Amino acid sequence: MLKITFKMHTLYLSISKEQLPIIYRKEYNVKFCGLEKLHPFDTRKWGNIFKILAESGILSKNTVVVPNEATNEHLSMVHKKKYLKSLKCSFKVAQIAEIAPLILVPNCLIQKAYLRPMRFQTGGSILAGKLALERGWAINIGGGFHHCSSSKGGGFCVYADITLLIHFLFYHFPKQVQKVMIVDLDAHQGNGYQNDFKDNDTVYIMDVYNKWIYPKDVKAKEAISKNVPLDYYTDDELYLRTVKRHLKPKKINECILIVYFRNFLEALCEFTPHIIVYNAGTDVLAGDKLGGLSISEQGIISRDEFVFQQALSRRIPIVMLTSGGYQKKTARVIANSILNLYELGLINNSQEYYF
């Protein structure tokens, strides 16, 4: 394990009993003189999610958990110095963000308008790991940069927050966390952390993704423990039909579930993690041009509900990251899903501390 000399309390904050472990700060949002509009990603999605949750009454500016910024010292736990140094080049950042005009923008502005928000979100993901161990669950309204590895960014993902979250837990909670499961239900393959955790039997990866779209990283797929590729326009009904066709008798008393739900149960039978990192991408939503799938809003709400039910019923702490989702209505879908979890009592203040 890497030798860490800095004090981790700068990221690992404590929260009051009255606070829900839902993490956000206004600096998550990317504002860049309109250039952010050249990318299909809604760079104010995170703020819109918070606004809806605040209007519902479950969060406020005083109760939301406000994370600190991940510094280069924090990032160096997994990121190579050469990679971090390369981010001082506007051309390099433009490649990662997939916004060509950034090449012409002074790097000092890029650092402030794009990289700093991503560092705050990364700090939020790392903090979510610690809070999930304490409360049983945590949600970062942001993060899930699953295309970034320790040495390479891509797909708008500039920092490897999932890899960092897991390495921080291994380092700071070695007695409590020896095994981690990543459940990635974003429409895209999570090639970043997959490249980081190749040949690592302490991290079990389940990835459900559209097999026909970016990144098509064949080498990274070798790290996937439960590989579930999908076709274009897969919808809720197809999931149900597939499960009815392929469902096998199990000792676990569960209702008939859609295909990746069934695989999730199988994954938990194969591997018992000490924490689950749930990359809850909403680019599976029907109409998302980058995701290419056809899942309804209710399908996403049911998906999130099921994953939380399975984790918490087994007393496995779970971290949720919001990841991809490229439509204006995505923020409301995510917020409605979180509100559903709250109304069902799957996320609340009554969770006992786990460790």
C-alpha cells in the first residue's frame, strides 16, 4: 500500500446525527462562459438535483453534507504524477472533456471552471465511502467518473474517483473493508476503474452496459467479474421477458426480477463485499442519445430501489454515485429516485452505525 503522509481529516469529515449522508456543494457545477454547452453533458445537473431535494424538504443548505476539495496530494494516492501534471495542458484537458475549443482557453481558467468542480466531486465520492461505513449508506450528488483510470482520463471523466474511494477505504479501514463490489449500471462500460483493478480479487465488478457504444475497451473487460452487455433500445419489458425466460430456481426467496437484477443477486452469491459502490448512471433513460437504451423513469426508480434493498437487507454499506445522464430531465429522475428511497425508509437517519 502506498505511504500516505497527509492528514485525511481534510476529506473525511464527521457529520451530525441529524444530517443525512447526502453530499453536495454548489461548486460541483461547471460554468464556463457557455463552452460547457458544447458537450451533451448537463453540467448543472448536480445543482438541479439538490434544488429539487431541497424543495421537497429532505435537504437544505444547512443539512446537506458539504465536502472538501481533493488536492493533488489526495489524488496522488492513485494518480501518477505525470498524469496530474498533464492536466496543466489545455490540449490534454480538451481531449478528456471532449470539448475541442478548450484547446484555446488558458489553463488557469480551465482549472477554475472545470477541474476544480471535478476535484470537489471527487472529494465528495471519497467522503461518501467513509460515511457509508458509519450510516450504512451515502449518496454523492455527483461523481461516478468511471472512464478515468490512474493514468488516463476520458469521456468527461478527469479524476478516478471510484478508484480513489476504494483505495482510501482499504488504507484507512483495513479491518472493516477487505472486499469491495462495484455495481455499475451506467449505460457505458466503466473502463477506467476496470483498468485499475485488473487481477485484483478484492474488488468484484459487475457492469451492465450497452455493448455497442463508447468505450468498447476490450482489455478493461478482462477485469469484469459479472459482464452483462446489452443491445440498443433495451427496455423495461425486455428485461422482464428475459428474466422469465432465464430465471433459475434459487434458494433465495426473491420475486422475478429484470435481467441485471438477477445478475446482481448472482453476484452477491458469488462474492460477499464489505461495501458496495453503486454507479447509478441515468444515461439508460429512454431518449438519451449517448446511452442508446430505453429504460423508463419508473424503471430507473425501481432499479435504484432494488439495489438499495439488496444491499441494506444484507447489512452491506452502499455508496451511490450519480455518474452519466445527458438529458435535461435527468436531474428530476435522479431526485425522484432519491425521494423514493427516502419515502420507503431505505435512506433515513435510523440506520445504526456499522463499524
